[in-house]
Amino acid sequence: MSDPPDESPGRLLVIADLDRLDPIVRECFSPHPIGSADSYLAGIAEIARAQTRAVLVGCDDACRNPQAAMAAIKAAAGADVPVVFCCEPAHEHLGQSLLECGADDYVIFPPEPQELERALKIARTKPKEGWVRTPPAASPSPSVEELAHLADLLPRLTNRDRRALDAMAVLVCTAIHAEKAVVVIGGRAGRSGRDEINGDEAVLVEPITLGEQRIGQIRVGQSIAGQYTEEDSVKLRHYGILLGRLLEGAQRAQRWRKLALTDDLTALPNRRRLMRFLEEKIHWARREQATVTVLLFDIDDFKRYNDSYGHDAGDEILQDVGRLFVQCSRESDMVARYGGDEFVVVFWDPKGPRSAGSHHPQRVIDVLQRFRKALRAHTFPRLGPEARGCLTISGGISHFPGQAGRSAELIEAADRALLQAKEAGKNRFWVVGGGDLDWVEPPPAASRSHEGPRGSVTH
């Protein structure tokens, strides 16, 4: 058996910067007694509360005079207790100055385990006599059943299920027979039960890493069996690795799904994503007795721009038009590339009309007017003399439940209205049924000479 660790009495106390330092210290020295204090003032009081063997001090941004605080910490700890300061490389000058104020040493963040051992004069913890039961012959790796449960978590993580971290904590508890566990990742915590595990209560701590980056940790409380085995310790380490790999897989799946649902050229949702979204909103509107409006529009004479100025200019037009419409639409609406130079916009009102008597189509027209104004003012650098104010679009508008009951039918109705807009002279939006636009107040008298046929909206 390996030599036992140094059994000198007292605990290791971590003061300030606990989010970063406490996990590192517990990984290196747990289950050696470890205490914590979140500020220099609290640390001075904590030193007097119990016997302390060594002190690791992080940066306390709230302290205006770290030199005086370090002198007080050292005075409270005593001459025989190592007090070590830990700081970023950019603050090394502060570490050097604190050596003159009482600090026995300083280390650069993130500290290496060997460096902490040397500075704090504490050997990294080896199993205590009697703490480890006879190691079993079976492998401490997660069982097939445990791996299956972990695999089941992948889609939940990919879908950002808030309860996935709780499920992780339950798995850890079951795997090593812990009374309670906490899984912390990216500022979010999952628990096996409602109780938090405070710093002093954690018996075992295992980091969760993604590549070389530490992204979280697993903290477990007491063992149900009264003591943890070497198998439990190794299995917890495997869980830390597996959870990191699981999160990596979830992130990769999210990236793949985003790519599968995103148009390569414009970075807008593609047709696949559009149809899913439209089905969801129609289902919602049917339940809430609400309205969903679809606009299908394309760029007038797009082929001529492509032929005259090249496909790079055509790509620029598609990208800029898509971006302009997103900027002019509402956060709840979806702007998607349908194919070629065709775009589809889905308008819906998650909170209903903003004022009594207002109508959904009126707010759609407001968006269209903003877009046309932005389009007239926009410059397309590759279009030479036609760079500004020449580009126009035509669109067809349909409504659920008025013109169709399914997503494909709603798109088809808007497409027919788009064809009518083209036949009527382009540069206009045509509404299925025409009369639907009677809901909109007529334009001012000065602009009535620019009106198009009934059922269309023109400049």
C-alpha cells in the first residue's frame, strides 16, 4: 500500500475566488478537510473559528487594500501556517508585492497540483487507512445500463431540457451510492434532491472538462454505505469524462441540426425549418383561434441582375434582402429562404393584438412598409448604376384560417397571389381574396395616385 498522507491536524482554507479555486483544491486534496470563505474579511474570521493548516488566497475584487488584508490574514493564521496567494499572470506584480505584506508564496492561475503541494506544504491526498475497502475485481467503469442512461441524456441535452442536469446528478448518486450529488455546468446546477452541497459537505469532487477546458464539476455528499471505495472514486472520474464527452456530443448535434435547418448562402432558416415552424404556428393558431399570415415574395427581374452583373452580385442581393427583412420584421416572425430568389415570411402574434380593435394584417402591412423603405434606401455595391433604389420585390399574402388549413396549402395560396402580383405589374404585394386589405386605412390623399388595383399594395 502507498504511504499514508501527512496527517498533521487542521484544514486547508480557501479565501476568495471560490468559483475557480475551490474545485481545483478539492480535486487535489479531497477528502482532506477543506474550508472556504468568500471574502478577505470573512477569511480572517474563519481562520479564528477552527484550526487551519494552510491558506490559499485568491483575488477579492471588493477589497481596496489587498496589502493590508494580506497582513491581517497572515497575522490571524500565524507564522507556521503557509499563506499562498493565487493570481492571473497579469496580476503577478500584486503577488510579488504581497510577499512583503505577509504572504509566504504566490502561484499563477491555474496552479499545477505539484505547485500547490510545494507552496501549501500539503501532499495530495492518498487513500486513508480504512477509507478504502478491498477493491473489487470488476471494472469500475459505468455498466451497460448506466451507459444506456447516459446515452438517453444526449437528446435531452441537445434540446436543452432544463431537467437533464438533474438526471445526471441522479445517475451519479445511483452509480456510487451517494446520499446526494450536484452537477454544475456553465453556471447551471442539477441536483439529486433539493439540497445543495456546500463546500464543506462535498466528500468527493470531480471536474468536468470539454477538451482542455474545465466547464463544471460533480460534487457528492456522504456515501450511503458510510464510506467510498476506490471503485467509487474511479467511477466518479469516469463520469466526469463521460459527461464532458456527452456535452461535447450535444453541442456537435446542435451544430449539425442548425446546419441542416439553415440556408448556406443567407444563413436564414431553410425550407425544412420553415415548414416545421409553420406547422407549429398553425397548430397554435388553431388552438388559440388566432391568425397566422404567410408572405411569399421574390425579387423582380432577378435573372437580369444575375446575367448583367454576375452570380456574385446575385448572391449579394439575396443576402442583403434577407438581412433587411429580418431587421424590419418582429422578433416573433420567421424570415426564411424558400428557394432560388424566393423568400417566405411567417407572421404571428404570440401575445395577441396590442390594442383593442387592431388587426393582424395591419401589422403585417406595417412591416412591409418598413421593408420597402429600407430596400429603397439600401445600396447594393455590385449593381453599378442600379445600386440604389432600383431593386423591387413582389409578394403574395395568405392567412390562416381564412385561405388554408395546412402549411403547404397556405404556401400554395400565397404563391398564387404572388403570380397575380406579377401579372398586375410587379413591385407590389397581393393578398389572397383581395378584399382582406380593406382592413387597412386608405393612404393619404397625396399618395392615392400611386395605389394599385384593389387587393394590392404598391409604392
